[in-house]
Amino acid sequence: MKHTFIGGLIASCTLIAGAAQAEDTITAVHAFPETLIYTKSFLSFVEKVNEAGEGVVQIEVRGGPEAIGMFQQPDAVRDGIVDMVYTPGSFYGGALPEKDALVASNLTAPEARANGGIEMIDQIHQAKMGVKYLGWFDSGVCYNLWTRNEPEFDDKGNLKVEGLKLRGNAVYNAFFTDYLGAQVIDLPTTEVYSALERGVVDATGWTQIGLIDLKWNEFLNYRIEPCFFSTDLGVIVNLDKWNSLSPESQKILQDVAIAHEKESVEALTAKRDDDFAKLEAAGMKVVSLEGEAKANYLAAAREKTWARMKGLMAESPMGDGNYDALIAKFYDPAKDK
């Protein structure tokens, strides 16, 4: 009996030790195809976590929009169908209009991390969506308008959009419609190549990088400066899943995310410069707004987006009480001087 008791005790201790050392597993999907530079950045983050978290926490990538539709992914992580999603905040702007603070930001993620902006946006995500906002990746990249045909300007130097078949989406439609007065054709990223090929659209907003990855440069010949907005790509994690992780797993995920925020800014800045050089070598022409037209263009992109944010916040149960604080955390007027 003594041997049986000791044997049982050893077996129990072994099971307890095994449970204590069990590796946390997080399932993940990403919004864009694997070939896009932004997805490659996320997959790099995953590799870093899996290396640092060996034996503690691992991320298991289930795929991209072919696994779960890009616009369904935020709901999927909120509902626990998948644990983690890398996606633009604009894909869930209806639930969390505060994401527009990032869209209109002139700061990078490390700057917003340092001033408490990301902590604030994380708390809003937890309260409104039941998700943990782990990090703002690939920041510091802004958007341009890209066109097939040479842009036209009025006698005051403002961009003319009459007759332009402009692809739109939730990120920049407030700017395109409320300021530029454009009639937009909403299309997801995955449908733009064929729309350009068929002549359904002849212009689009897109970030400074990624055009070559998507092969849209086969149809687009002009880049309009200045650039506007900021990418709002981030990683969100189901809050119940986050809370179930060991403190060690949480620390690894958060530490790697903070490091990747910084590293991705540096990597994508270099990628932007390389892409611009390749595009211009292949014949891409750059056309710039100047003077008052330029200033008005930039101000409108920011202010129309803020107005959209404030209006949608006011309609939500939490109201717009965080509006001024969000602007202060994600916009530095001194940087625009």
C-alpha cells in the first residue's frame, strides 16, 4: 500500500508539473494575402514570438482572408472563433470609431506608446469590443493617391476629381467624398487588381508601400503628393483568451509586440524608399500639390476623419468624452509646421 501511495503521489506531481509547463497556443489570422509586405511584417512578429516563447507560448497562424474573410476577422476574434487577428482598425470602425485617431495620426507607434496613446486605445478596445489591443504595427507609413492618367488641377491648384473612377474604402472615404467630392467605388483590396485591369477604377488611395507586391503598378502611372493619413494596422487578441494566458506568456507577447512596433517602422521606411526608387525607375511620375492647395488637402484629410470619428463616437453608448484626449495622444501639431 505504501508503494502504491508513493507511486500515485509521483504520478500526480508529474501531471501537475506537466500542466504547469504546458505551452499556451494562440490561433491567428491576417487580413491580407501572404505576399503583401504588411502580412510579411506580421509573420515576422509571429516568428519572433515563437522563438522567444518556445516552451511557453506559440502562435499558430491559420491563414489570411482565404481562411476567414478580411471583414469578418474582427468579429471572429471578438467571438473567440480565432484568438488573434492582424488587421486595419478601419475594418471594425463601426464598433470602434476611435480607430480614426490612428488613421489621422502624424505619430509613429513608439511615440504613441511613450505618451500613453496605445494604452488608452487598448482600454477602449477592451471596454467596447472585448479584445486586447496588443500593438500598432507598421506605423509611420502614409497614403498617396495613385492614378492611371495624369492628374488635373483647377486654377487654384486643387485636384480635380470629375470623371475619376476612384476606388474607395472605409479608411479614406470621408476625405474622398466630403472634401474631394469624389464618387467612390468601394472595393476590398483583393478585388482592386481585376478592377484596374477591367477599367472599373482608374485611381485609388494606397499606402506608400505595397503597390509592387499587389502588382497595381501595372496600371497606375502617377503618384500624387503630399501623402496623408497613417496606416492603422494592429494586432487584437480575444480578451478572454488573453486573460487565460500565463503571466509569462503575456509578457513575452507584449514585449515582442513593443519591440516590433519600433522595428517595423524602421523596416518599412527602408522598404518605402526602395519601392519609390523602383517605381520611378519603371516610369512612375510624381505630381505634387503646392502652397495653399497642399495645406488645405492635408488639413481636410485630417479634419474630415476627426469629424467622422467624433460623430460616430457621439452615437455610441460610451459617447465622445475621449475625443479630445485621443487627438492629443495621436496628433502633434508641431510636427506639421
